[in-house]
Amino acid sequence: MDILQITGTTRLTGLLGSPVRHSISPLMHNEAFRLLHLDYVYLCFDVGEEMLPSAIAGLKDCGIAGFNLTMPNKTAVLPLLDGVSLGAELIGAVNTVVNENGRLIGYNTDGIGFMQSVRDAGIDPKGAVFTLMGGGGAATAIAVQAALDGASEIHVFVRPTSRFNSRTLHMADEVSQKTSCRVFVHDSADTAALRNSLDKSILLINGTSVGMSPHEDETILPDTSLLDAHLTVADVIYHPKQTRLLREAAERGCRTFNGMYMLLYQGAEAFRLFTGHDMPVEAIRSKYFS
């Protein structure tokens, strides 16, 4: 079996965050490099917010090809970059940085990953109406990318006391101004608004951590009667594979999918940005996501 070889010309990519030891990213990227015979390697670096400026300066001086960011660094990295994509600007966070001839350019591939999962489910986002629960980082990335991909309306439901509330309102205003999509923000306790949104939506998305292990009995919906069989229901959570929301949606006749392939596809987009090559997604899927 071929193994990944480190040579004098091997280019470095990696992940900066804390903690990072649980990450599947090195497995995905290094296997893809091996399969495509690319002279790259992907490593994890346990770097928190305080050490981020010096770590990035050092990696840039060493000629790193690019790197991913996870918590707590997705927003802390912004002032350290030379530029960001429109999507990253609207989201207000970066999870992928590419060294473009000495200039560090930031991107956010989370929403791209989710929207590929949407297409895998047979949904064309162009002209569609989505209902999105939550205003955190994952939900914001999804809302922005859905708008960039042509959704006509996105109805975002957040708690009025949420620390994300003002950021969500700002995002909705910016996206509505800079894309053809209209984004509306609602109180998550407003059942009438939620019912109205779901009636005209093709997709309901849980963009929160509600229902994640070990709290599998929790659900984001106040009433399962809100679910109609015309809906596809998605959850960014992948542990457990089937949350209570997805289980109840399936019982109501809805198609469902979880966040596992969002993880795969966001990595695939980062891989493309790093190398200019498409990740062999099917091989990576069968090895690590089956």
C-alpha cells in the first residue's frame, strides 16, 4: 500500500485550534493527498487565541500553503489576514486560510459544505425558502451560503436573549442588501411565525447544538405537528446520527439528513482551496464516513 511520503519539497497544511486532538481533518486530508499523489501534509497545532498571532506569523514565514481554523480562532484570525472572501465577510468568521503568494486570504467553507449536503438530498436552493433554527456560527454560515447559492427567503429563528441575536440581525441586514435573498429574523418562541415559515419552506435546518449527545432527548421544535411531509429536515449534529428532531421528522413522513456530510464537504472545499485539486470525496466518504 502506498504511504504518504515527506520530502524536501512537501508543502504544509494544518489545523489551528484548541483542542484539536479529536479532529478527523488530518485523516481526511492526508488520505486525499496520498490517493492523488500530492506532495502535501496536514498536521494539527494546538493553538489558542493568545498564541494565534505569533503562530500564524511563524507559519507564514515558513511558507505554509494554507490552514484551517476551529474554535476559538475563527473570528480571532480576522485582523491577521490580508483579505477575506465575500462569504467569510458576511459570516464574520473564517475557517480556511490560503497563502496566496505571501498574502493570507480567508474563506469559510462551513456553509459550502452544508449546501453540498442539501444538493445531495436533491434540493435545488435557487428560489427556495428555508427555515433555519439558531444564530450561532454554523447557522450563520449556512444562512449566508444559502443566500449566495440563490435561496429567495431564509427565516432565522433565535432566542431573543441569545448573545447571537444582534449579530444575527446584522447578518440578516447585510445579506439582504448584498444578495438577492431576503433574510428575516424571528423569536424562536413565536410558534405562529414558525408555522407560517415552515408552510412555505422546502427545508428546515437545526443549526444549533440542541439534541447533541449526551442530550439526545432535547429538540428544537415545540410541536411535531409543525412538521409536514413536504419538508426535508436537516440537522448540523452528527452525534448521534439521528437526533430526536430527525427521528420525529421521519415519523411525520419527512426526508432527513444529519451533519456528517457537511463535515466531509467543508473539508473537501478547503482541500480544493489548498491544492487546486478536487478531493476524492467518494473514497474519503467510504473510509471515514460510512
